[in-house]
Amino acid sequence: MEVPLWLALLAVGYLGVKLIRPPAWLIAVLLLGGFLLADSVLAPAIDSVVK
């Protein structure tokens, strides 16, 4: 069974927020930080580590 990555991330994110209840500022920092890192000069290094 193949599940799209966006759907898996959405499900994990929803369950994480529902079960762990992190503060809203932490969610915003993680989302903004991930967005900024994906568009930075560090993106190729992160990509090679993840793969």
C-alpha cells in the first residue's frame, strides 16, 4: 500500500497535536524553521543526510 507523503505527514501531525498538545508557538516555530531550512544553502546537506 502506497500512501502519499503529504497524507502521512498530515496524519502524523494531526495525531501529534491531538495527543501531545504542544504549545501553538512551538508548532509555528517548527513549521517556519522547516520552511526556511528547505530554501536555504543547507538544503543539499540536509537532503543528503535524510536520504
